[in-house]
Amino acid sequence: MIEILAVALRGMHQDMMRLDQVAMNLTNSATPGYKRQTATAKSFSQVADAYQGTAALAVSADPAVTGVAYHIDRRAGTLKGTGQPLDFAIDGNGYFEVATESGPAYTRQGNFTVDPRGRLVTAQGHAVMGTGGEILLSGVTPSVDASGNLWDKSDSMAGQAARPIGQLKIVHLDPGADLQSLGNGLMTTTAEPVAVTGADAQVKQGYLENSNVTPVHEMVQLMQIMRHFESLQKAAQGYDEMIGNAVRKLGDLS
């Protein structure tokens, strides 16, 4: 009969993990380029295949065992104008590629800056990749066209032809590819990215993409999770009281 308590406990663990994800979404509702993440319960057969043993199944923190799968909501957020020359947004289906210590990563968070070496980098200092490698600005404030080409606008202001600096590397990730969040707006995948053509995505300078989190929706999710957790808690308490009453009655009969 301990299986009943194990199932209830596993359900409460799942609710706690879903609650953590809702809290993360709400915290980042104003973070540029943030993609909403969801935690969904796997089917019982999937969990049983991942791990054998009811009691351990309930208390393990391993997502494969607890039966919770994480997914990234890829829907685009709205665009807002900032007027900042190093703020970029992608209008369409695409991601900026950046270089991290663990390999290439992808982001829609375009609030870039320039590091002391003159490289275009993310807010965390990761190099933003161009089609020819790292993008060096060397103090230049660039202009950017819809295809992601960067130009030295100081030359055109001086009456000379604008000097090309590089081109932002915009890639497309297969919709079926499994994305893993690295934090700070970065994502990684084992799927091979594909270069984006100008018709699929356009770069807008002086804009940032808003988070795709809807706070009202997350608050509704929060209340639903809390109610579900409370129902499982009451079920476990009721079962515990039933077992206690049975033990006391058996003791009286003896």
C-alpha cells in the first residue's frame, strides 16, 4: 500500500519543479529575448522505463525519474525600439550565434556591447559571431542592414563609401530540435544549425525583442499548480490517517 504514498509524493515533486519554472518565467518577464520555459509531466510508462522502484521513483531529483520534461517556447516576442546602436532584434525565424567556453550557443537576446578588445559581445562577454568569425568594431559605431551586414557609418558621414565591417551570423534551428537552456538567454542544441536567408529573418538595429512570457498566464499556472499540490497533500494525509485508524482498531481487537 506504500505505492499510494509514493505516487502522491512523486506528484508533489513534479508540482514543485513546475512551480520553480513558473517562478523563473515570471522573474524574466521583462528580460529581452527571454524564451518561456515549461515543465510537463511524462507519461507513467516513460517514467517506469527510466527507473524501476516505486519509492525511489517518488523522491529522486533526476528529471528522467521524476517524470518532468522541460521545453522552450520558441514563439517570438514583440519588438520594442531602444534607439541604441548596438541593440539588435531579429524579425523572423532565426538566432544570433555566440561563442561560449563550451561551444557555440544561440540567442534572441540582442543587447550587445563592445569589450576592451573591440569585439562585439553579449552582456555576459560572449563573442557574437559573424559569418567570418568574431566581429571587431574597434570603437566604431556601426550601421546594420536587414541582412545583418555591419558598416562603418563614419565613412559615409565623411563623404566616403561606407566600409564593410562584417555580417552577423543568423542561423535557423530545426523546429523539432531539442533545445537546452544555458541561462542568460543562451540555448544550445545537438542539431546542426542552418544559415538564414534574408527572406526568413531580418535584423533591426535599435530594437530589442521582448520576452514571450505573459505574466497573467503564468499566474494562472501558478494557482493551478498550488491547487494540485494541495489536493495531493490532502490525499496523502487522508491515506495516512486511514492507515493509523486501521492500526488502532487492530490493536483494540488484539
